[in-house]
Amino acid sequence: MSKLSSDGFDSPPNLSLVDQTTEFFFGLKADLRKDREQFVERIFNHVKEWLHFRDVDDHAHKLLKVHLPNILRLGHECPYDDVQHRFSIFLHDLQRECQCKVPRLVRLGPSAFIPPAEVVPISSAGEGSPSMFMEAFLNDCRVSHMVQLMGFHPAYMDSFVKTHHFMMRGDGPLPPHWRNYIAIMAGARHFCGYLVSFQELEFLENCRDDAWRQDMTAAPKKLKNLAELNKILCHQPWLVEPGHMEELLKPGQDSWSMSELVHALVLMAHFHALSGFALGCGVNPEVDTDLGHTWEAPVMPEWSVSDAETASPASSCASTIVPACSNSLSTNGMPIFESSSPPATASSAPSASSSFQDIFSSPTIASPPSPIPPSDAAQERLLKDMFERMNLVRSSSESTLTVEDCQEQFETESLLSCELEPPPVQVGRSQCPYPEWIERFIDERDFVHEDFALRGEFSGIMSFRYHDYSWEGHGFSLVNRLYSDVGVLLDEKFQCVSTLTYNTFGDKADVDTTPIRRAIWNYIHCIKGIFHDDYAYSEVNKLLPRTFKSYIKNVTCFPERVGFMDFFNCLRGFKHSEQVHINILLMEARFQAELLYALRALNRYITLVSRS
């Protein structure tokens, strides 16, 4: 590109009119390369203009702070190779020729648990071959880190992207910034900094009033009234009653309409479950959020080798900035990324490309190394054990079980799940940088998951019989009637995840994984108190080892306490695509469970009103 210069700018333009949102970059979605190149040049000219006036115009300084992180993101995570290359070179030249402080990555790759090199590449497969992530990019001018991980499973990713985009940006009764705020409230229940920071960014793009975000008491009372239902639905959904719906729907200045409430219910359940996926897969913050980049100069870390087998359990958050790097794990067990080049010494002279490397691959970036290799014997033993369990279940099908037999097995499995203790609270929250700024969105922090089986015999709460109120027979029609089209999208997503398989298991091919996929789904429903009267719950114990069940429960109920060592120890031996697949199953099963409780309560309220 041509040399950067600020010549030609005589008087300050009206920079207050410049778009400060991601839409400023929407011209990059053009199909033709020449159109994208023209738009890139226009962006470069804007940036040079802001640089020229940054000392005399506050708007110029603000625009640089807002848009340079987006340029960093697009220079690293754009499916158009030409755009990615131009932006990366531009930041390098900006730093070198203008002595301009530019943002740099804090973490490399979409996940702190999966090495960047082993994630599906975001750029196109070749000349004329579009990236599989193009639809996501054309929606929002970004491919989020969640979607990048879902790229292991293109069919599911496409369904998720369409559904998520419709809920957040498509037709619906709630305005966009209300959707973002509800998403923040939902993600905050599990201290999911990834989702909260991302939705804060989107909230500010849709609403210029920052008061709601800084102080929840400044939010409209109508939104604040959701806090009680949000809390219960997230942690103990069996407590949701028609009375909660009545409280929100009763006539008044702050009342919800039926369609608005259904939209809010879908959003809350969606983001509660999405928190589990983000924390269970160690999703890194988006580059353009405050947690995804830094303006500080890189600091050369100390290098040491730590023993992966003796490392302490990891922090639950995939965003801890690690001051000292190692070849495998940091001292608190977080995986980190080792720079591809050897660490520089104090006497090393910087190379001509060092500033470029600093921007995109600073040694202080916290991301995972190549997987810590388990012993071949341990890996083979785990997969062989689970494979034999599947064969055993197929050969001993309990087809003659009565509903009463299934109910008894359900109660037994519910009690067994109570024996699985979550990681200590301090392992997650006390080491996580999020709580101080997330807590302002949380009502009653101490309200957390309690096992359904321990609800007490006099509570009057019965198990939820799926065949009495199912998604297919009841939930779908209610959602589609009150929140048009989303029911169809959700149904397609549920069907996609229920049939998602490649008939592989580790290194074995032509394997029917239906029994283990069904066991995972029904076990999560069991934890949430939902009973399927056509399923033999004894299969759960036959198919799922105790450590595997523990991981499932933690991701579903206590995702804020899940760290890298939980991920590694419980899912070792599985391919990365299978690890993500398991977390997708956990997310969707929980989402459906919460949605069913909420919709059943709403259905009962509608019935009560119609009879009165």
C-alpha cells in the first residue's frame, strides 16, 4: 500500500456524523473484490484523516479508539483473504510510520482450550471457493468465536447462525437494544464474560444511552421485572409457575405483551444455554471487545516448562491474561499459546517485522498449546471402555420396560446425579476477572442450581413428564403463534442436533453413536427434572463414565466453574470436533429443557385466564 500520510487535510470535518458502530464496515460484505478494495481504501483515508485531527478533535480520537480494534479483528478474522491481508498490513504501517499506538491481540484463536491451528480456518478454502463462514459474516460483518468453533459442524452452524441472527436482529416484538440487555442479564447469571462483553458491545451499537449498562437501576422497570424469572429459569426452572407469567402480563404501565414475553423467554433460555457452551469450550473474548485487545506495549514473558499432570485446576474463564508463559500450562492450569518463534532474550535486536508480529502474535497472548498428549494407553482405554459400553447397551435392550420401571430408574438416576459435586466456587469466580463488573447485572447472586431430586417430598413439585408437554406437541405451536417464524427455526435446530453424527467415535468409523447421544440429552433433562417415559435411564450409567457425567453436570449447571483441566480430563481422547459436538448437545438439551418449563407455565396461565 502507499505510504501513510496526513497531507491534504485542511480543516476538521464534522466527525460527529461518522458511524461509530460495526455498520461502518458493512461495505466489506461486497461480493466483488474490486468493490471491497475501494471500500478498504475509503476506510484507510478515514483513519488517516482521524489521525491528522486527533489532537484537535475529540471525535477523531474516539473514532480511532472505536474502529482500530475492528480493523485488528478484520485483519485477523475475516473470511475474505484480501481484506484480512490489507488490514493486517495497514495496522503494521500505521504503527511503524505514524508512531501511532495500535491495539494488539490479547488472546490468539477462538478458544482457550483448543489450539488455533486445529480450528477450522476462517478464510476461504482457495481462489473462487467461498468460506463456509460467509453467511455469518454477511449477517453481522463478523464471524464470532462461537461460530468459528461450530465450524467443525457446518450443518449445525448454519442452523444456529440463522436462528441466533433472527432472534437478535430479525423481526420481533422487542427492540434490538432490549434484546441485547436481556442477553446480558442472562449471560451474567453464569458470569459469562464472553457473552456479557460481546452483548455490551452490541447494546452500545443499538443504544447510545450507556446509563442502563453502568447502573441496572437506570434500566426501565419493565426490563428489571424480568430479573426474578431470569434467575429462576436459569438455575431452578422447575420453580417457574403461571404466577410468574401473570406478574409480568398483568395490565399496567410496565406490563409485557404475550408476544414480547415469549421473545424474552426464548432469549433468556438461549443465552443461559449459550453461556454453558462458551465457558465449556473456553471461548475467548471477541477481539474488538475491551477484553479481546490491549493498547499496552507487549511485555516479554518469562519462559518456563510446567508439568501438565501436576498443574492445578484451571480458572473457569478463558480470558485470564497470563503474565508468564509456559510450553503447556500456566501456573494456575490455564492453557496458553506458545509463540511459533523462540522467545527473544533481552539482548535480541528486534527484526524488521517485529512490530507486525507484536500486533498479531504477542508472546503474552493466552491461548492453548497443542493438546497435552495423554498416554496412548490411557486414551485407548477410555475410548475402548465407552465403545464397549455402547455395544453392551445395544445387546441388552430393555424393550419390555413399563412406564413405572422407567420412572423408578429416572428417580434413581436423579439421586445419583446429586452425588456429583461441582468444583469449589473459588476455583472459578475468585480467579476470574469478570465478577466485579458483571455483578451489577445480577439479582441475588447466591441463588444457584440445587438438585431437582433434593427438592423435598413435600414441595409439591412433580417431575416434568415430557410426553405430557413436549416441544413437538405443545411448545412449538405456542412459540410460533406468539413469536412468528422462530418456532420453525428452533425446530430445525433441534432436529439438526438430534441427527448430527458422522458415525465416528475417536478413530473408529461406521459407529452408530445414537445411544450415547441420546443418553447425554436425556441425562441433562433428568438433571433438570424432565422425565421421558420411553427411555431406560439405566443406560445412562452403562454408557457414561462418572467423570463424563460430572463434566456434563458442571457445564449444564455450573459452567462458570469449568476450567481447562475439567475439559481436558473429561474429554481427553476425543477429537476436537467431538469435544465441540458434546458441548453443542449440552447446550441444546438445556435450552430445550428451560424453554419447556417456561412455555408450560405460560400455557397454564393462558388456560387459567380463558376459564375465568
